[in-house]
Amino acid sequence: MLIAWLPRSVWLTRRLPALISLVFLLNPLEIVIDFAEPIELSNLTALVGSPATRLIAAIRLFESGCELVFVENVASADVVRPVRIDLGENYKIVELPVWVASLGESEPTHVHLWELILE
């Protein structure tokens, strides 16, 4: 079962931040965003639900094609909260694979991803 809501702006514009709200019956949830033209990215924030969560981003650099992997975890909480990956600098990218995983959950489970914000 898949429930997804993608605002038209994600598909029709290249403006950042791009916002995506999704709930999938997958753990981990994998999202791959391909950009028609290179963009600059310095931060990635996911607003997630209550389970302990891991956010992984594997950015592919535009000029060299090298892949850099960033990982951030947050503990469980009773509220929606951000998981933020600060890349440390602006990177020019053309592809952004992202994985969001609920940690310590028995299978099958799902990931609560409310927003994905690219800055």
C-alpha cells in the first residue's frame, strides 16, 4: 500500500526548498531525486514521526561524479521533529538518493516522513 502526496511545485519548478510529504509501508524508505540541471545543496532536513530514525543522504557531485554519504540519527520522541544533515558547504549535485529508516521497529513497519526540505 502506498499513500503519497507530492505538491505540483516539486515536479514543475526547480526552486528550493522542495517539500515532499510521504507515508510508505517501507522501512527504510528510499527516495531518489534527479534534477534536470545541477543545484546547490548545503542542508537536508527531514521532518519525521515518533520512532527513532536514521536519515542517510548520498549526494553525487556534479563535476567529479564522486559520491559523498552523510548519516544522522535522532532518538524517539512523542512529536514530529527534524533530522538535519548539514553538509558543511554548498555542493553542486544532479542526483540525491535519500533513505529514511525507523530504528528498533519490528517488521513490517513504515516510516513517518512528513517533509523533506532541501536548502
